[in-house]
Amino acid sequence: MQAEDIKQNLDNLFPSPKCELEYNSPYQLLIAVILSAQCTDKRVNIVTKELFKDYGTPEAMAKADQQKIERLIHSCGFYHNKAKNIIACSKDIIENQNGKVPVDFDGLLSLAGEGSKTANVVTAEAFGGDAIAVDTHVLRVSNRLGLAKTEDPNKCEEALRAYFPQKYWSELHLQMVHFGRYKCKSQNPDCENCPFESICVYFYSQKK
């Protein structure tokens, strides 16, 4: 199955994919993505609804007490490191980025505590750039469909960028997230209603 065929099938399943994180600014999206590591978007949205009441700007977050932030984000998991990172990131934005989230990928990647996944999501979602962010869903789907053979998100990203035309990247990322979240689940994937049965490594190894 060629790249165009895979994209067409994803278009049929998820014609207008939307990011499920709730935010009102690039900065809030940035913080939400950091919190989403090993956590559901649904839980992140519950947490940020309260968090952003008082800490919805880099100026406010940079001055925050870490223990208070830890209490607010506790249910997202890894709360100590996440609190440390979002405060450090906020200070970096204030001190080195004139109080604005960088528009370019390298600028995003330079922020304290940031990684490729976060930079890619913000690039695509907040600024309309072409980027593929690899989360657990995208990594799982890529390996099952034989698009990548690695558990390294960065290598998976490289494989997807090489396989699919750049014009597809940002929408493809969201479609693969939704496909992994609602169809190609980690446990009990919906193989019976999957258009990728013919190329699915998982299907042939587990279902036959």
C-alpha cells in the first residue's frame, strides 16, 4: 500500500482531525503538550482548566511556586519533573524569547525541558507548520503498519517524514493519533474494521 493510499484511508476515517487538547494560546498549548506525556488528553484538559486560571501565561508560570504547580498537575503523573520543566520553560520564554513562544522549530526545541514531540505539535497546531509529532499512538501505528521498525520516536519521525509528502505531515499526525486512540488500540484493536489489514504486521502476527 502506497503513501497516497494510506493517507486516503485515513482521510476516509478522520476527514477533519482536530487536536483534542484545549488551549487559548500557543503558550497554553505548549504547556498542555508537556503535561500530556504518559497522560490522556482528557485528563490534561481537566487539569489545565484549573491551572490556566492563575498560570495561563509564561509571566505567571515563571513566578510560580513549584510545589503548588505540582499539586495542581499531580493527576497528570510525573508531576515533579513536569512542574520543574514547565516553570523552567516559562522562565526561558520570558528571559530569552521576549515573552513569546518561538514560531520556528529550532527555537521551540531550544526551550528548557522541550523535546521533538512538543516542538512538532506546537509547530503544526499553533503555527500551521508542517510537522509530524510521534507520541505513543503514532509510534504503535507506525510499527504495526510497517511504516517504521523502531521504538525510538525520533527514528520513527524520520521514517514517516521520508515516506509521506511534506504536505500531509501535520494532518497525518492527527489522523494517526486518532487512529491509534480509537481504532488501533494497544489492547483489542478493531482489526475487523481496519482498512490496513493487508499491510498490518500486528494482524498477521496476532490474528492468524
